[in-house]
Amino acid sequence: VYLLRRHHGLPYDRAVAAVTLDKLLELLANFSFLVAGVWLIGRQGLFPVAVNRSLVLFAAGLLLIPVGMLLALAAGRRPLSGLLWQARPLVAPLDARLPGAAWSQRYRRILEVTRSSEALVATFYRRYPGWLLLALLASGLSWALMLAEYWLMVRLLGADLNFGQALIALTVARLAILLPLPGGLGVLEASQVLALGMLGVDPATGLSVALLIRARDVLLGGLGLWWGGVKS
């Protein structure tokens, strides 16, 4: 939101609407991938039935978040601003630096921007359904490319996995990253050793895959920080 405001001069409501829509579509593709991957894990019988059932419920619950938000906004609802309105008595005492009147004015401004952003997203749904569909297709394509990238990594490391097995291992990696640890530190590495080991691959390959994923993320993050410094 800050960068859209600073570099492109977008009003706060439009910047928030753009970021909200982007994140909702990203979460929709992300959690849809997880549901497919967890379903495939259950089909392969890699975990006990109780664990598979818990994973399916967890992934489906995550998927309901972006789906519910998108459906609510498309129907003209205002879920975020409604939540902020109901939370006023709980949030107001948190900022003790501001007097009550100043805090109320700031919170009212946040509420107005949120309402306007939700209205902009709903308007986008109605006026540009074709662009929304293209955005969904682009999100699906990005996940297909991520799966192809993962499959290529394990192939180059000497592991002979098909796309279904690669989908299982990548799903386990994504579940590890969702855990409440910074970047899934340590959990990602363990998940790849476990997943590829269950698929009959040398556990050392799993650790190598995890290190390649870390190297890629650090490289892309570093390039982003450098470019952001150049443009700022």
C-alpha cells in the first residue's frame, strides 16, 4: 500500500483494494493447491487415516477464508469494515499515545478507507469479470510453474519423481511454511527429508531440495530489496 501510494500516487482506498484483491487471489490459488495436494496424500496412504482427515479439514478451512471473502465482496457485503466496526470497543484502548478524540478520528479514517476499498473490489467484480478470470488463470499458471520448478529440482538431484509425487512433496513443504515459525525455519528442511523419504528417495536429497529452495528465496528477496533501494 505504501509503495503504491508513494510511487504511483494511488489514493489509500484504491491501493488497499488492489493489495486486498491480489492477496485474496493468491490465497485462493495457494489453498486450492493445498487441498489438491492433501487429497493426493490421502490417496497414497502416506499418513494414518486420522492425520489425513485432519489435514483435509485444515486445508479446506483455509480455503474457505478467501472463498468466503470473495463471495461476500461480490455480493456487496462489507466483511472487513463490519469487523472493524464491531471491534471498536476492543481496539480503542490499545493506542494510549493518542487522546480519545484523536484516536476516534484515526480509527474513523481507517474504517472509511476499508469501506471504500471493499466497494472498489465489488465494483471491479461487476465491471471487469474477464480480468478477474485472467487473474485467476495467472495464479493457477504460477502454481503450475512452481510445481514444474520443484519437479526439475528433484530430477537434477537424481530423484525420479512423477508429477503426482512432486505435488505431494511440495504440498508438505507448503504446509511446513504455514506453521507459526519464521519462514518455516527448520520445519521446511525436516518436511522435505520426511516427504521424500516416504516416497523412497534418499533423505539427503530432501535436505538438498530444501537448501535450493532457501537459496532461491534469498536470491529473489535480495534482488527485490536491491531494486526497491534503487527505485526509492
